[in-house]
Amino acid sequence: MAATASMRWGAFRSIASALRALTRSGGPGLGERLRALPRLARATLRGEYAGTSRGRLALLLAAVVYVISPLDLMPEMFFSVFGLADDAVVVSWIAATVVNETERFLTWEKARDNLVPGEVVG
């Protein structure tokens, strides 16, 4: 029981941390971050952006499918609170990952857009 409570509090702390990053003054909002996800995926799959990997994107997609899937490792119907704990942990990981990955990607994108193309002669 203590392990489940610890997992739940860890999940809540992770979500709270992601929410703080989302609401930080001057930072990108949730809408901007969600709109950046397809660009992040495309840039990663094309090899343009090295800030994340294809495997991490696949893991993020698998986590989303797991949460929305009716199949569950610990079904809520049988395990009550314990069944919700695994979903809470996965949702908190998704939230933290989306916030962190989009933070780095949007910074990279802004830096890339500020580059002036040209030839450097040495």
C-alpha cells in the first residue's frame, strides 16, 4: 500500500512540475507545445533534430495508446485504486515528457530560425 501511495504522489509531483513549466511567464503555452509535436516528430524522423530519438517518440506514442486503450495491466474494475495508479504514473510521464521534449524542440527551432544561411570562408 505504501508503494502505491508513493507512486501516486510521484505522479502528482511530476504533473505539478509539468504544469509549472507550462504556466511559466514568457514560456510557450500548452497550445503551442501541442502544435509543435507534429513538427518535432517530422524533424526527428527526418534526422534534422537530434534532441530526441525515434525510440523515445515510439515510447511516447505507446504510452498514449496504453492510457486510451480499454486494455489495462491493472484493470480498475478489479483493482480499484491500484488500477488507477498505473494510469496516473503513465499520464504523469506523458505530461512531463511532452513538456520537456517540446521545451527543447522549440528552443532548437527558434535558434535554427535565427541562423543566417551563407557561405563561411576561412
